Amino acid sequence: MEIPADAPLRGIALAAHPHPVGGGANTNKVTHTLAKTFLSLGYAAFRPNFRGVGMTEGVHDNGAGETDDLLATLEDAHRRLNDPDRRLPVTLTGFSFGAYCQTLLARRLRDAGRAVERLALVGVAAGFIDGTRAYDAEAVPADTLVIHGAADTLVPLANVLSWAEPQNLPVVVIPGADHFFHRRLTLIRDVILRAWHGRARNLR
């Protein structure tokens, strides 16, 4: 957990990392960038490891158990921030498999009548990947920020567009970016900052 040092607490940002089987962990540079970006916006940033990663217990569960992990982390975040009535706004963010899991969590929270302020998803795992794994990402709110690399060969842009199109959901495409956004992490940060600052202006 990281808490803004010199700013009022704006909410909770829960950042989810990429696929554990591929070495994904909360130290992943994209996930780290997401957490740091939301910390700079005034959110308490939580960046948990999924089950079986690092010192955590359990084994990989293809998204279902990992969604449980995210929900447990969110409940712990409210407790640690002395927010028993869950008044703090919640932003869900994630990268790749983590972004996919956040679509599942958003659906679960919505079904339970719990509001999410907004989602910011990068490199969403959607559709068939390498013909071996399929990710049936859930529909997300219309104001969700989706960022994807034009040169992503692991999760092709076409997969994400096929997921987004029925939802009329815009996708921010970063030219030349591969799946891991090598040398383009600052672009992820800048896109999020513009989106959140723009939203704040519109709410005034």
C-alpha cells in the first residue's frame, strides 16, 4: 500500500498485474506505472500479488480465484484506510491478465450494487491468445479508459477491438507499442493523467 504524502486522499486505486504463469507479479513495470500514476493523482495505491505469486498462498486459478484475491484486497484496503462504510471512491486498473480480472471484479461489484468510480485497463487480455487460451472479458462501463499497443503481438489489437466494438467503447491506441510498452510507459501515465484531469474539469 502506498498513500499520498502531501495531498487529500481521493480514493482507492487497485492495480492488478499480468499473468503469473508468464512471470507476472506486482513488480511488473506496467503495473508499477499504473500504481504510481494513481498515487500521483491522490489515490491510495494497492498492488497485490495474485495467489501463488511471491510469498502468497494458493495456485493459479485462471481468473476466478484471482478475482477473489482482488476483492479481498479491496476489502482490506477499506479496512486499512478506516473506511468501514466504503465511502472512498474505487478505481480499478490493471495490465493484461490483470486488466481482464478487473473486468470480472467490476461485474461482481456491479452485481452487488457497489459502485466503481472508473476503470483504466492496459493491454486487456481478450479473446483467443496464441490459440491456446481464451479470455471472455466482461463488458465495462462506458467511461472505462482502455489503452492498447498497436504493435501488440501477444494480445492483438483486433482482439480488443472485437471486445470493445459491441460496447461502443473507445480504445486509445499507442503507435508502435508492443504488449509490454517498452520505452512507452510515460505515454500510459500521460494518457491516464489527461483522462482523469479532464474528468475532474467536467465534474465542476
